[in-house]
Amino acid sequence: MSDSLPSSVDHIKESLETFQDLNNIINEARDPRLAALLRTKNNNIEQKGGLTIISVFQACINVVFQVLIAIVKFIYGIFKELFFLPWKQSNRALFWKYLWFCIKCGFYLCIFAVAGPIFIVIGIFMIYRKLLDKMGVDGPQLIRQRLTEAREL
């Protein structure tokens, strides 16, 4: 029987396609060595591997943690380049000058946003006054005349 075992193992390898085929071969041969290959503790087959919710959750937490570490390092590098005192290079860490420039520009924009329409209205009145002066018409008298004509209608 020991002489026929290697040829039968080769036969098993060639004809084995599914688990059911292996089970049939073991039942036909009744060889205890082949049965021992499939035997597990308490004859229970436990599948190992695959994805679990915990492993996916841990992987997501690790990815998020690594991303947060990279963001903090990036922000620290930017902060160091923009705000620390320029001891080694004179053209570095001058962000405070840029901030002061932005504050001044914002202040001027606010002033012009409020005062701009006022200057526009004053300019319009000046243009109409010069126009009426060139026409030789007294502005207040023209307005009174137009108002009386409007009341008569």
C-alpha cells in the first residue's frame, strides 16, 4: 500500500476540483493519513480573514489621523515661514507687513464705499448747476416754475 500511495496522491492532485471531490476521495480510500489532512479541532472549519467592521474602522481612523498630522505639520511650516522673526534672511517672515497693508487697504475701501456715493451726488449737483448757469436760467426759479406747472395739471 505504501508503494501505491505516491501514485494515488498524484491521482488525487489531478482529479481534485472541489471540496466535495476531496471528500469523496477520502471516503472511497478510507486512508487515515488523507483524512488527517482535513481534520481540524473538533471537526469545525473556521474561516479566517476578510474584512470586519472593526478593521475597516481602524483603517479609516489611521488614515484620518495621518492626514491630520500632515495638515498640522503643513500649517506649522507656513506659520514658521510667515510669522517668526527674520534672523537668518531679511526677506522672510514679513507677513505682518502684508497684514498691515491689507488692514490699511480695507480701511480705505470702507471710506470710499461710504463716501463714494456722496461724492457722486455732489458731482451731479455741480454739473447741473454749471449747466443751468450756461443756459442763463436761474435754477431755483426754474424749479418753482416747474412745480407750479405740475400743480396746475
